Amino acid sequence: MEARRDVFQAIADPTRRAIIGMIAEQPVNVNAIAAQFEVSRQAISLHLKILTECGLLSIKQQGRERLCEARLDKLNEVHEWVQQYHQLWTSRLKALKGFLEEEAKQPTIHKKSKK
Amino acid sequence: MEARRDVFQAIADPTRRAIIGMIAEQPVNVNAIAAQFEVSRQAISLHLKILTECGLLSIKQQGRERLCEARLDKLNEVHEWVQQYHQLWTSRLKALKGFLEEEAKQPTIHKKSKK
DNA sequence: ATGATATGCAATCATTTACTTGCAAATATA
DNA sequence: TATATTTGCAAGTAAATGATTGCATATCAT
């Protein structure tokens, strides 16, 4: 269980995404997180470890409890990667929309213009 | 090799992200993609299959070639998931910045105000 | 028709993943 | 101090992942 450990890998798992959603607003301790899931506490503990290792989570010891806090800024890598393609595809959609509107005005201009 | 197959899972692999980057601008055929990587053509073929199964890729048969075209709109799911947290953390950053600026103007107001 | 090209499919394999159960250690609480 | 609570660590397991090699098939060029 010691290999690739990056943010993309971390958020690939739906349980881990749920954990992030659960602690995004305010820190939550380990047992409280585990209580929300069907799987064992150990399984959640492992997910927390993975999230911690890739920097998406930081842990504050508080007596015998451990508060898990989301480090949302670490999602920036994903945000930027997706953003570039998001811009690409939305600009294409706009171009298509513009084209279709031109077509609607002068439906046959492309077929006739060359002949 | 037949289980979870969603966009988050698909982009978890760096090779698959590289493939998406390679075909984002225009369609490319299978061998041309495979030629860019160290791994075997079969390995790439499997990655293409995974990308296809989650809708990030569509294939157009063109004679004996298969043109792989990126379906960037399928990244929307990821975009929206990250976006909500991006907004959360940037608004926090702004709040922090505002707070620090207030502190700079009246450095001790919080400590003195109550005593 | 013949050979080269583009690609898929199947079998196989080493690692990694996501879990589980059991046990130990530290910290609260009665 | 005795006991309950919170959590980590270790060993074990089934399934998924990423990759390889070998063989088959369709299409294009000569």
C-alpha cells in the first residue's frame, strides 16, 4: 500500500471524497468521521492516512482525539488541470452557438457562396 | 479489471491524463498515441478503453485507423466537485486577508477591547 | 494476391487497493 | 486506581490495476 500518492489518486475514491465533504466546513475527529460510514474504523483510518500523505488533510492532536481538518488549497492542482480543459470546451460551445445563430440568419450562405 | 469506472477514477492515472492532454486539441489515432509512451501499445489500448467507458473519449473508425477524440465536457463532474471547494477556500483566503489588513490598521484592538 | 499497417482480444502476472479482525497505547472519567 | 474512549499498528485477504506477450483480423498499398 505504498505507491503513487497524489491528489488525483486521493480523490479517485468516493469514500475519500465524502470525507473531504464532511470536514470541509469544520474539523471533525476520527471516530465521528468513521461513524458516518458503513466500513470499519480502520478502513476510514487508512483513507485519512492517504489524504494526509497527499496533503489534503492535516491532523491536530487534541487530548486523545485527533481533529481532521481539510486542506482545500491542495485541490488547486486538480482545479488547474480541469480548468484548462473547461475553458477549452466552453469556448468551443460558444463558437458552435455563434455558428448556429449565423446559420439561422442566412441558412444557405455556405452552400451557395462558392457556386 | 471490471469495476468502478467513473471520471475521477479515470483521471487518477497520470498516463490517462497525459492522453487527454494529447488529444484535447484534435483527434489522434491509437498508434500515434501509443508512440508517445514507453509502455506497450496494449497498455495504452487499455487506458483508451477505460477513458472510453467513462465517456471521456469517443472513437471514430476511419478506415483501418481509430481516431480518439476527447470529450472534455465529461470533465464537468470533476470541475463542479472541485469548484465548490475552490470557492470555499478562496473566500476564506479573502476573509483572512481582510482580517490581516484590519489588524495592520489597529493592531491591538482585539486584545484591548474586552479588558 | 501479398505483405505491411493498425488495432483488438485473451491469458498471465506482480502490485496496489480497500477491507477486516485483533491487539496495544494513550488519555479521560468515575 | 479501575474503566471506558479514541486511536494507531500489524497481519491477512480478495479484488482491481497496470502491464506484458502472443495471436487474430481488417484494411491499405504494391
